[in-house]
Amino acid sequence: MRIVIPGVGPAWLDAAEDFGRFSIALDAIHRDSVESVLGGIGELADGDHVWIRPDAVRILSPLADKPDWETDFRKMLAFAGSRGWLGPAGEVRAHIEFVDATACSRRTEGAG
């Protein structure tokens, strides 16, 4: 799964059912303003990573109301913790991907 933050518009969660990867895709226009576009989702960890609040992922997920999704998300967080990818308040570390605007376009069919 990855959180997508387009140049314009709200953030959304792509591939919410994919627990094997976790990243944040930012429109390349945000390269110099990462901290300001994260809003309440998380905060910058370093130039390549952000700390993402798990509750923000739940809010963005179109599948969060599914018990199986929550179970798998908790397993993903436990795995991240075993690798040292959780912050002191439970935030999960995500790699930043800077992409062009077309990669940030929300899919209309099968989004999530």
C-alpha cells in the first residue's frame, strides 16, 4: 500500500490490500515542501522517509471497516516493529517516492 499525495487534492490510499509494501508517493512538485504537505498524516523523519500515524492510514483506507483488513494491518505493523520501523508513538516509517503528476492520479476503477 502507499499513501498518495497529489499536487492538488486530498491524499488517498493506493493498494490498501497490499500489506507487503508501504510507502508514500508525493507529486514531485512537493520535493521541497514535504513537511508542509503531510498535514496530520505524519512527519518527516529524514530526506528519504516519513513517520506515518497508523490512525491516518485507517482513515484513508477504503477497507478499514473490514475486520480482515484491520487484522492484516496490525500484522503489518507488528512486522514493521520487528524490523525497527516503528517510531516511539507507534508511527510507521514509510519510504518517500517522488513521482510525476500522472502517477498521483486517482484510479477511478478498482481504487484502493
